[in-house]
Amino acid sequence: MAILVISTQILENYAAHQGFTGEYSWKNKGGHEYKVLDIDVNRAKEIFESVVSKCTNDDDYFQEFVIDWFVESDDYMSWFEKSQFEYEGMISHPEPTINWKI
């Protein structure tokens, strides 16, 4: 089997820390590599379209949007996971997973 990886970018509105006043000051705050497990590679685009709303957000305080998506083997680790494994010997903070079979 394979996994679908959805890379996102997160932005935070720093102007809204004391309550939203209508001003925006967006700053990049990293992102995630969501994993959709056990996909049929032939249905990757269909599966992506069915789950994309689970990894995006857009309001006056916080935005998360997709910057890329791709299919990988089921042993794929993100840079963040590889780094944890290399330095700590384990992955204590895995990337989020999405269940698409619901």
C-alpha cells in the first residue's frame, strides 16, 4: 500500500493577539505533512479531494493551506519525523494522519 502526503503552510495573524480589530499581519508558522494511510494509488487525486478540507483552515486569526501533495511508500517519514528519530531514537510527535475511509 501507499500513503498520500499533504504538505501545508500555516500562517498566524499577529495583529489579532489582543483580539481581532480588522488588521492583518500574517507570519509563517511552519506547517504539517498530513498522512492519509493505505490509499489506492489509482485513486490518489480523488482521495486528496475528499480529505483536503480536513487539513485546511482560513479565518481572521489562523490560516493553513496546501502547498503540495504526493504519494509515497508506506514507510515514508517527514523531515520532522526523521529528525526526531535520528536525535531521540523515536518519533514522539508524529505528523497528523487523516482517516479517509469513513
